[in-house]
Amino acid sequence: MRGPGEILLVSCYELGHQPVAIATALAELRRAGFHPAVVDVSVDRLDEEALGRARLIAVSVPMHTALRLGVRVADRAPPAAHVCFFGIYAELNAGHLLSHHADSVIGAESDGPLRALAEALDAGQPAETVPGVRTASGGAAARKEKLRPGVPSRAGLPVLDRYAKLEIGGELRAVASVEASRGCKHLCRHCPIVPVYRGRFVAVPREVVLADIEQQVAAGARHVTFGDPDFLNGPTHALRIARDLHERWPDLTFDATIKIEHLLQHRELLPGLMRSGCLFIVSAVESLSDRVLFALRKGHTAADVPEALRVARQAGIDLRPTLLPYTPWTELSDLPALFEFAERHDLVERIDPVQYTLRLLIPPGSAILEGDEPRPWLGALHPDEFGWSWTHADPRVDDLWRVCSRVAARAAEEGEDPVATFASLRDLAFGALGRPVPPLRAHPRHAKAPRLTEPWFC
């Protein structure tokens, strides 16, 4: 398996960014003397010749969208090839994947096990003997020793210009994507990270993060997205990286994802992040209903959201909320409230319209399913759809979701002005409630706030 292309690494989708997971796997395999080929099917057609040449096809599935695309790739693999899925969604859906699409599965922290799998197959040893690798016939326990990660290898990946850009001041800038940490110390019930990491997070060494940024700056990056589930899981670690980044590349800007809870808890750090180049923060507001926030165990209340917004803005950092409007605990009146909040707090152009249409996903093993609380809304597990179905007790909520999803998708395809899409979705939300639709608040159409051109934040 050490010949060029005898291992094929497949990335399917990483939120519009050059894939960190594949770059990390590439580095580990190359250090072990392998010469993998790479394809990212989110930006390129699947290379059938490369697929046919591969003896090990490793498919990265860090999220639901990637998994849906990944099984299509796996189903086209030659019969003699060993197909391995790796990443968070591989672990969550291991049983189904091993029954229908894969020869082996590796969960989170996959770099070492993937390299060991390649070495075992190269030596003619069975995959189930490799620590951290699961097959239909079982699997060895994961290694207990921690491997020191190497600098991700970007050579051979599609160039940065193929991926999401930073839109700022009328120009588009290439974006680097890095991870300063993996996992999360919080236990939000709807998050797919929780059943895999169980409150653990792993800090990536600072010198590794900075070296990864350096190679992407050399490739043309002028902005960095920190893809950590929460940049302030390790606040001292994060602040040091931000300061070093600014010291080495004073003109480089960045964005990060930070919980509302952390924005309030670590508010004193925000001015330092701004001085280090932080343009905006993505934060999972999810809902403005305390009922929903408690059910999700988000760690913040509705009253915390405007305070976090104030704190971020006072520090000179834009806040871009993400939402989860459609859950089993949502009431119809919660939906117009989201639009009213956006208008009142000058967030209309800072929340991508698709955010108003997102619906709770419940993957196998989700923490949503833990405990003995009644779940009359829960349907069946659909393994081939990688999750559980659910139906809202109020059919008007599900009806509104279906209509709004179609409107947002069509608007995105046609390139409609997001403010016009906002107005359409707002009208539907008020209409479903049977309330008169109030006129849109007048708000200044000032210069666009910095944003990424890929709207699917999470």
C-alpha cells in the first residue's frame, strides 16, 4: 500500500473549508512512508481512476452532510478495496456503516488508528487487530497512550481559492482553516460531539497550530477560521495562539466559535482577541426560549443573549448567531420572536437566512435520548438517514419548517438578497401564528459586516 495512490483519502464536506481532517490524516500517513492520493468531493468530481487504483479508501465524515455524501463514494469503491470511514459521524453510525458501506470504522482522534490500519493492511494483518479500529467482527481497544500530533499536510489538497472566502470591504480573501482544540468540555444534549468525547477536549500544541497557519498564509490565506467546537474551552491556550498569530502576521484576521456562556464568563478576554485580529465570533444562540435552551442544556438563558451581544460589540467584535429554531420543544410563537430579535439588535444581515430553517438532528447515540423523560414526539431510527425521526406535537410547526426550508433553499440558489429572504421568512412565521405582520423596522444599510461566503456554519 505504499505506492502512490494506493491509499485514497476522501473529504466530503467541512463547512466550505479546506479539510483539516484530511490534512491531519495526510501528515500521519506520509510520516509513516505512505503516499496517499486525495479527493475532496465538495469541490471536485470523484476521480474514478483514483478510486479504482486504491487499496484503502478512507472517507472523512466529521458531520452529517459529509456522511450522506461519503456513503455514495463508498458504494462506488472496487470490491477488493478496504473502505474505512473515520470521524465523529463514523463512530455515531458505526453499526449501519459496517453492515452496508464499510469494512472498518474509526471514531474521533483517528490519526494514529488510521495510520496503524494502513500499516496492518500493508503487512497482511486483519483490521480488527488494530487498536481503535472497529470492524463487523469486533475491534481492539483503543491505544491508551497519546500521540503527539504533527503539522497537518496541505500539499495535494485543492487550493484555498476553491473554498469559502472572507467577504470584507467589497473584497474576497482566502481563508485558512485550523483547529486549536478538538472535542468539547460541555454537554449540550443536541451536539454530536457529546456522545463521542463525553466532556473531554484535546488541545492541539501551539507550535502545530501556528505552523499550520504559516503554510496556509504562504498559500495565500489572509484570514483564519478556528474550527474548534469552542475556542475558549481552553482560554489560556486560545489567547496565546491569538497573540502569537498577531505577532507573526499583524495583518491576518480570524474568526472563532464561542459559546454565549463563555463570552460572558471570559468577557475580559474579548478586547485582547479583538486586538489580535478577531473580526467576528460565531455563537450558537439556538433559541430565545428558555424552555428550549433548558431542554438542550445550552448553559445560557435567553436573557444572556443580548448581554453577550453587548459585551462582544463593546470589545469591537461582531457576533454572528447560529440558530436551531425547530425542535420538539419549540412553540409556534417562538419563531416570530427570532425575527423580532434580529431586527431589534441589528442582526438581520448577520444571521444567514438558512439559520431560520434549521431543524434538530438526532443521530444514533445522541444525548437527547438519554434519561427516562417522556418523548412522545420521537419516531423511529432510520439508519440509512443516519438519525431518528421526530414529529412536532403542533403540526403547524412542521408545516412552517417545510415551507421556510423551500423558500430559503430557492433564495440561495437564485442569489437573492438575504434581507429579502429574511422578510419572506418573517412573513411566513407571523402568518403561521395568525398574527398581523408588522412592518419591517427601518435599519441602515451600512457596509456589510465581515462574513464567510459559506453560510452553513453548523
